[in-house]
Amino acid sequence: MSESNLLGEYLRARRERIRPGDVGLPFQGDRRVPGLRREEVAQLAGISTEYYLRLEQGRNRNPSPAVLESLARALVLDQTATEHLMRLAAPRPPSARRRSPRQAVPASIRLLVETLHLPVFVEDRHFDVLAANRLAVALSPNFQTGRNRLLAAFLDPEERALFPDWDAVAAEMVAAFRASVADAADDARTVELVGELSLRSRRFRELWARHDVQPRTGTPPSRLAHPQMGELTLMREKLVISGPTGLLLVVWHPHPDSGSAEKLALLGSTTAAVASPRTRASNDSGAGVV
């Protein structure tokens, strides 16, 4: 990820996604670039083309809130995308690319994770799993402590096979990840993850280049093709944990009295009552990362 011009990269990516007709502009012959021209965005936002060019090129990094709001309207950004634009333009201290401090999961949340009879895990803003119960690990080995869900989604064939709608799931994850790390774009863990995935996954590179953003919460039901239980449809609740920044409690649950509920109950009953030494060690180790 480039740390030098995140605002300009975002503006350009959004500009290239908008067709003239989407914003009421006439189509005029062949266009050498996809989407809107810079001068068209400037016109729609009520600013000069030269000023907009400086923003895209990173020569001006402190636009006013009023300018940002005008650009958001010109680029037809929704609320989430507008908030992301504002965060990218916020002043940042000089980056030393330090790794963020390891997050500690509160003891009460760890207890809750272990006692709930549903697949539950805790993840941080980088999608590193920090705590998980046995049923979550039975649903996917990549939900266990120490795994990173973003790496698994793109690099683990078994994880990809778990989701029949993998392409939509992958796009959602990348958009949520970009929104999640907007305030930590130069953090060492962010750079590490984006760098590895960019090198090893063409699909990740394509999705990352889109600059899509969406909240980490509020996901639709997901289909899973579990190797033992077959197809399940489960909902996900992502609950913000008070205290440490960026931690979410992720709970997978079925509709009551559904076939998926029966399969999940069967998976729970067949999960060993006592965790394996490997899983026990993983869950007792705290906030590990890969």
C-alpha cells in the first residue's frame, strides 16, 4: 500500500468508476480514460481543475471539509465512502510504520466466547483472530486464535471452498478491511498483510485497486459448504467490544428451527467436549497474529 498519497489514490479510483450519465453529464465521443475526467469532477464539485489535480497528485493534502463534501457529492459517495474520504484527508502524524500494540481481549469477553453455544470469535481491525470457541473452530479452522481471516480467504483453498459465494464474500472482506484500517494505513501489520496478499493473489490486487469501502458490521446471511455438515446458511452479528479499539465479537447463528440450526447443533454435539492440546494452547496464548 502506498503511504504517500492515499487521498489522491481514492479520488482517482472513485472518479474512474463514475460514468458521465451517472451524474447527468452528456456523453461526448470517445473517452481516453474510464469514468469521469478530472475537469468534470472539478466542475461538479465547484472547484478549479488545477486544484483538483493537486489533490489527486498529492500536492495538496489539506482540503477543507466543505471541499471534501463537494467532492463526495460529485463522486456520488454514500455515507460510508464519504466518511472514509474524510478520514483519508485528516492530518496524520509522521509514520514510522510501527506495529500496533497487541490488543488484549477482556477477560469477561473471553468467558462469554467460551460459554456461548454458537460459533463465536473475536477479531481485531486487521482481521486477526484473538479468541475463539471450539464451535467456531469446528465451523472453520481459520476461525481459531492466531489465524488471519483475510489471508485465509485468499490463500487457503479449503477456506475458499467453504464459501460457495466466495467472490462476493472476498469483495466484502476487502472493502471492510480497507474501511477498518483507514486510520492505520501505514501500520506495519496493515502494510504486511496488503503486501503479502498483493504478491500472492491476483484477485486481491484487483479488489484492492477498486478502493471500495463498507462497514465491518451489518453483513447479509452467508452460505457455507461445510465438509461434514453440508450446506448451512448462517447470519453473522459483529458487535463492537467496548474498550480496546477495533475489536469485534463475531457471532454466527442460524434461523431457529431451520435445517441449518439442526446441522449446527449436530456439529456442536460432535465437537469434542475437551479441546485438543493444540486448540487449548492456541486459545490460552492470547492475542496471537500470523
